[in-house]
Amino acid sequence: MSANVNIHPTAIIDPKAEIGNDVKIGPYCVIDPEVKIGDGTILRAFVTIRNYSEIGKNCDIHEYTVIGGEPQDHGFSGEVTRVRIGNNNLIRENVTINRASGEGNETYTGDNCFIMDSVHLAHNVHVGNNVTIANKVGLSGYVQVGDHVVFGGMAGVHQFVRIGSYCMIGGLYRVVKDVPPYTLASGEPLRLTGLNRVGLERGGIDEETRKEIYRFYRELYKPGKLFSEAFNEALSNKLNYIPEIQNIINFYEGSERGVTFWSK
């Protein structure tokens, strides 16, 4: 056990767990042996950290959260898999983050994420940095989320879907196809409704770059032109574009579930 650890007497902590400096562990927390908790992290009351979980530095994890529970996956057969939580994450009440499925795989979040009440991150989910996930959002298995993404409350994401960086997903909607970078998505069925201009500006993307991204999307979904034709033209000229637009093209190239389209 490291120095300056503040542990409530009702907490149950396996002596094999690795606890960093200045960690605070509240009432009735349970920590399994194969666990690492970074410096300065706070576990409030009734938090459970299961085997093969690693928590970064300066995280704040609220009541009744469970990290590292076994994956809810028919294919899981007890293999060693992990959960890795980055630094400076705020995780609110009742969040569940499951271990991965498949030997050696992991579920992880990046740094500086805000994960609100009752969010579920399923097995093999990968979440980037500076992501905000509002109340009761569910990310199914193998979902991939880029940096600076915002989810509205109670959104649900189908397994294997990818969400590009700087997207904003409207609350209450279901996401069944990939959502390309820098966009707003809402509606039933889900559609791209514009650029996430506020998110791009807050993320430090300059005005000229934002305009270039918007022009590219309008050309890609130009009325009267087949999407396949427009995309093939963009693909053939990929190296002539700014890096942000190259990211968009690469995202479309890597899609296996198909991509959410722009509203007409």
C-alpha cells in the first residue's frame, strides 16, 4: 500500500491490490487483488473494482459504480481480459464498465472523460479522450468512440459501431451505423444534421478549417450526385486535402457497418 492513502474502515481491499499515493477509498468499497489505482484517485461509497482493472490518476468515481465486471457476452469463457481507465476521469453514480471478451483484450477510456449516471460501457468498448457521455447512455460491445465526442442522454449505440472525433449524438436516439467525424447526428432513423460547430470551436479547430470541413461534406452529399461517385472522387484526391478531411475519408474507408448519411 502506498503512502497517504485514506481508507474508510468498512472498505474491503485485497492486500495484493496496487493503490497509489493520496488515494481516497470511501465506505463499503470492494477492491479485488488484480487491481491498480493511480495516484490521487477518489472512490466514493460502495464502489466496486473487479479483477484485471487499472484506474489512472486523479479520477473521481462515484457511488455504486462497478468497474471490471465480467463481460455480458455469450462468447466469454473466463479468459484474462482487462479494463483500463485513463487519467482525470469523472465517473458518476451507477456506471458499469465491463471487461473485454477475448484473451488479452481490453475495454478502455482515455483521459479527461465525463461519464454520467447509469452509463454502461460494454465489453471491448474503446473511448477516446475528452468524451462526455450523458445519463443512461449504453455503448454495446466493440463500439469505438473518438476524441471530444458528446452523447446526449439515453442514446443507445449498436455493437461494432464507430463514432468519429468531435461528433455530437442527440439524446434518446439509436445509433446503428458509423457516425463520421465532426458531425451532429439525430433523428429516427439517425441522420447527420450538420457540423458540430460548437464542439469544433471549443476543441480549438480554427474557422477556416471548419469551413473546409463543411464544404467537403456538402460536396460529398451534393443533391443530384451519387454518393459513390462523389466519394471516389474524394478518395482519388485524398492527399490534396487538409488532415481533417483526410481523417473523414479514412473513416469512410474503414466502415464495415455503413455510415450514417447527411439529411437531404
